[in-house]
Amino acid sequence: MDLSRKCVAEFIGTLWLVLGGCGSAVLAAAFPELGIGFVGVALAFGLTVLTMAYAIGHISGCHLNPAVSVGLWLGGRFEAKELLPYIVAQVLGGLAGAVILYLIASGKPDFVAGGFAANGYGEHSPGGYTMLAAFVCELVMTFMFLFIILGGTDQRAPIGFAPIAIGLALTLIHLISIPVTNTSVNPARSLAVAPFAGGWALGQLWLFWVAPILGAALAGLAYKALAGTAETTGVVQPAE
């Protein structure tokens, strides 16, 4: 599969992740009386990854996340020459998803962007958690996410179940960490919505790039040391 097709797949997939995950938070989480709450938002993020893993996993590997791409590269599953194009496609796809979400959300007469599902710490953390707590949370959650991705897509693991494990892992991560940071574990997701939330979100964005990428990098190295290098490439085997 040529690189341009892989990047288009990553663009569409990341668009869907932001529109589905952040869209559930902005449009449905606090809907009067029928809101889906934290559990619904967590499930929505997990479902975006699960559905896209089956839709584009055979094309691009379905990374949808710069941290995932970095972790897979360091884990020996992804070529360095494709890293930057993937990240660019993911960032642009996330921004496109956020723009679509804004166009939908702003169609309500009394719409106020507010936090717009942005990630934050301190006074912008849903539970008021400190910067250190947020950093540790994002690092550890992304480490575990990548570790599960690497294990689930190893050729020695049961075949065909990786998207389910990965989607459920992201759901669990959100159930744990929404109160702390609104859950990022994905720099593209954080960057996508930050401009709509205002200056504070852009000012705190650094943490949601540094911590997830560091956590993913550590996971890539740790899994490679623990299990060796498998022959698979990406979240699920992409076509060549």
C-alpha cells in the first residue's frame, strides 16, 4: 500500500476519533436528563478506535495518534520514513473532525464553546488535579495503551481480536482518567479541540504532547525488550 493512501486513511480515522469521541462529550455527555456521562464518552472513544481498526487497519494500521506511531516505531513495528507523514495526516484529520464538530455544535441557538472537550490540568482539570498528577496520568495511561496495542497485534497473539482489546483498553483508560485530564493519550486529539477552547487550552497543550509521546516511547522500548520484535506492522497488519 503506498504512503499517500495510508495517510488518507489516517486522516479519515483521526477525523472519526475526534468527531465521535469529542463529539460525544460536547453534544451528548450532559444532555438534559438523557446525557451519556463519563461512561458514555469513554465508550464512544473506544468505539471510534474499534470501528476504524476494522475499517482501515489493513490499509494504514489504524494508528490515529502520533504517540501510537512513535511507540510502534520504537517497538520495531513501523518505519521511520513514514512517521512524519503519519503524524501530519493525524493532526490534520483531528483538526478537520473538530471543525465539523464545531459546525454542528454551533447550530444550537444558545451554544457556548466552553471547554469544548479540551484537555487540561489545575483549574481546567475536571477534578482539579495538579499538573504533576496530570502528567503522570497521561504518561502511564499512554504507556499501558501502547503496551496493549503491541501485545494485541503481536503475531503470537490470538488473530482478529486486536481491535476489540484496543478499543476496550481506550474505554478503560477514559473511565480512569476523564476526571483527571479529560483524557488525551493522543496529541492529535488534544491539538484538534484546543483552539476552540481558548488560550488556556493552547497554553497547557504541551503536556498533552510530551506525556503521551514519552509514555508511548517507553512502552515501545519495554515491549520490544520483553517480547522481542514481532513481524507485524501497526495496529493490525496493513496491506503492502
